[in-house]
Amino acid sequence: MTTKVDAVVGWARKNSLWPMPFGTACCAIELMATLASRFDLARFGAEAIRFSPRQSDLLIVSGRVSIKMMPVLKKIYDQMPEPKWVISMGACASSGGVFNTYTLVQGVDQYIPVDVYIPGCPPRPENVIQALMKIQEKVAQAKAN
Amino acid sequence: MGKAVDNQEERQTEGVGRPGRPEPDPGIVTTRIRARFGDTSVSTGNAVGCESVIAERDALLPFMTFLRDDPELAFDYLVDVTAVDRLRLDEEVRFAVVYQLYSHKHNRRFSVSVPVPEADPRIGSVVSVWPGANWLEREVYDMYGIVFEGHPDLRRILMPDDFGSYPLRKDYPLHGKGERDNFVF
């Protein structure tokens, strides 16, 4: 019986993800394109972008994160209610990208757990949709509680 | 001109206003400054496509106030304040703080360079002359560690407050000194 509840809750969750965008660079432009009519993230139930972390369950880190910005990102992640998932979008968020410099965090996964990485500089909207579908697979398998 | 062996170098650098080299014909701004301060206080050049001057930091504030208030100069707009680290270059003084000026009245640009020694990296603030210098001087302080005396609020502007280095100094490594890996929050 519990497995069936898990399945129902997982199905509901994966089709109503509320993303919290953390856009700090050009990846955020591609993220906006993903949300807009041509690519239409609403097809996956994830069009309700929330700019409050307290109303979100999917953090999309799209762009460079400096050592001055990392505490902000960590605070936003901590404010999101469980259960929550994280997408690291693009080369900069995932590894620092070309910015191998003194002030840039070389991958946000050093400080917050990342579920799906998107390669690219910046990734095209198709990559973002693919990442969202990967997140959906993961959400569907999660326990209800 | 020097001896024959020096001629080639002499030709290449001719007219850039270095010490010991022939200076270009003084322009309007240079003439005006010399009329006010005399020949000794400044050396002038034409390094960046406009007239420029190498000024002394001790008398900076009266000099800058003159540039702003003199009706024939009227440099009412401070375009930028930045600094140059001339480490390992053939210069006696390591730093130079550079002020880019513009006069709306005369549609004229001017550049002021002020040498600042490494052992005593201090210079007077020009916020009292151009209020727009506030954040520009904070950035120079943040990146080069040059202290602007008399600045109303000299804090770091780009780097975190507890960042211990001055990252645009030429002896600071590109990848930092471990700040990006060891910071705590």
C-alpha cells in the first residue's frame, strides 16, 4: 500500500515542480528562453517560477557564483523546504568554466548537493528540458515522506 | 639626441614626454597648468591620445581643484579613477593612480597620472572635488590596496570584506592564494 502512495505523490510532485531560479549570468537568459513560449516548460508542469525559496522545490543555479555570492546561494538553498532538488546549469556553476580565477567557486557542488548537471556554455533550452526530465525521473522515485 | 647607437631607440620613443626625451608641443591644458603652477611641479605628455600630466601626490587636491574650477579648463566630469601596477617594469615608483577627466564645456579630455610608492601607498581622496570619485576610489583601494586619505567611506566594494589580498597587484597569483577553496560562511 505504501508503495502506491509513494507512486501517487511522486507522480504529483514530478509534474508540478516549482523552480527557484538563481540566474547570475548568460545561462539565465537561456533559462528564460526555456520558460517562454517556444520551448514552454509548462509542458512539464514547471512553469511556476517562484522567486521565493520558501515556495520552491527545484533550485536551478544558472551562472557564475563568486565566493561573495556563495553564502547567498547557500542561504537560499537552506530556506527551501524539503523535499528539494538542485540543477547545476552550465559549465560555470558545475566547474567554474573558463573562469579559473581567484574569486570564482569552482563548482557549486562543493557547498550544496547537486542532482543534475547540465554541460554547455551556455546550454541550449533542449539541454535544460532534458535536465528537468532527469529530475522528474528522480522525483518519481523519491519516498513520499 | 644621443650617440649613434641610441638613435633607433631615440626615434621610437620620441615625443612621448619621458624624462630626458623631447616633449611634444604643449597644448592648451599644459600651457594653462604651467602658467599656474610653473614648470617644476608637473611633467606633461601625450600618451593616450589626449594631453596628460604626471602630477605630484603631495599637492594633488589644489591641483585637481584648479583643473575643475579654472574657466579655461573646466574639467567638471571625472570619467574614471584607476591604478597601474608597474611591478617589474622600468619605473622607479611601483604604482600610479590615473584620473581620466572630461570637460563638457570645452569637449576636451585630460589624463592625470600620480605616482604612488609601494612602501607608502597613500594618496589624497578627490571625493571633495568630484563626488563621483567615491566608488571609483573604493575600487582602486579594493584591487590595489592604495589608501585614499580623506575618503568618507573607504571599504572594499567588490571583494568580500574579509578578503585579505589586493587581487589586481601583479604579484598576486591568478588563481589566488586559496581564498576560493578555504572561505567560510
